Amino acid sequence: MDNKQDILALLRRVADGAVKPEDALLELKEAPFEDLGYAKVDFHRSVRQGAAEVIYGAGKTPEQIAGIAAAMGARGCRNVLITRMGQEAAEQVAQSVPMDYHPIPRLGIAFPGERAQRGNIVVATGGTSDMSVAEEAALTAEAMGNRVTRLYDVGVAGLHRLLSNLDVLMRARCVVAVAGMEGALASVIGGLVDCPVVAVPTSVGYGASFGGLSALLSMLNSCASGCSVVNIDNGFGAGYLASMINQMEGLEEEQ
């Protein structure tokens, strides 16, 4: 049982008499997780949260990453995200499991498959130097079934670049604003759009930016309503949250 639809289909088969309740119970009992010794792979994550478990690559060996990904693939998981994985590790993992690797955000997508494109998320950056974090957000959102529009290098140092894309921003269901330095981009966008803004401070900047702390504090103190903030350089967290916001309407319709 890898998602809510699988469990619902199983329950319907029980209701129709096609599956015995005891057999259904066995399937559900076997589903929650698999113990690999070094990791307990959570197969019920998608049931509880709507998305499969994500593999955090930093601190794991290539063998461990490949083992977790292979276990998920064997259970039918697709578009498995592997974040913060270096090029060398990715090359080793790709020998064991099918994977698309994106070097700029250091993100891999194991067992890539067709993805739905729901709604519209805009990922905007203050500068080109913020692209690694922005791409982590954009690729995360795309892997979770969202349509993503990228607006890169539209920071406040040249505000006309952002204002020339107002039509794109106004159509968004959620905007991810990625910026370092003083982090003003999130406030500007927050004052223009009628949808939630997820602000991502980056560690881009000179000494007094304190590794992104300056941008973080600026975003936390934003005067724009509807602006939330994730941790420094946390593109994955922003993409995940934006996906949840973007797909809320669809979830309400299903219920």
C-alpha cells in the first residue's frame, strides 16, 4: 500500500467481497515500513502526508542511498527525491537504480516516471547565485505533481525585471521567493500577489549577511501579509510546502 488510492481500492474490494477482510488486514500490516538495518523505510508516508518519503543524501553512503531507493522502487514508489547528494555519490547510485540527477541543486529523482502538472507554482529568485536553492524547490514541486514556472534573477536591484512578469505572478497559486543579501524579494512579491508566498533565505551574500541570517531575519520581519519563511537554503522544504498549498483545492474536491 503505497498511497491513499491503493488503500481505498483495497477497501472497496473488501466491500465488494473480492478480498477477504483477513487478507486485507495482512496487506495493511505488512505495509508500514521495511527495516534495512541502517534505515527504516517509511512506506506509509504517502498515505499520511500524500507524498513518499524523501531521502536526505548528506551523511549517507552511496550504498545506503541506493539501498533505500531500491527498497522504495520495489514497492512501486516513483519519482523518489534524493536531496543534498554530491556528483560522485550520484554516479555510484545511478549504477544501481534508475535516476535523473541535477547537479546544480545536488538533487536526484530515482525511478523517474510521468508526473501530473497541477495548478501553478512560481519559483522566483533575487539573483542567479540563488539558483541552486531555487532549483531544489522547483524540482521538488515538479516531482510532487505541480506545474512550476521559473522566474530567475528578478531581484530588487532591478525591480523592472520582476514587474515585467506580473501576469505570471498573478496567476500563481503559490510563489516561492528565494533570495540572499537583504532578502527583500519576498516582501515585494508578497505585496503584489493574492496567494501565499513561501520565502527562502539563502546563504548568498557578503560577510555581514552572516551566512543567510540577515536574509532570514528580514523575511521573518516582512510587512507583507501571507508570507511564510523556511530555513536558510531549504529549497526542498519550500517546494514541499508550496506543493501542499497548490494542491489543497484538489484535495478538497476529492473529499
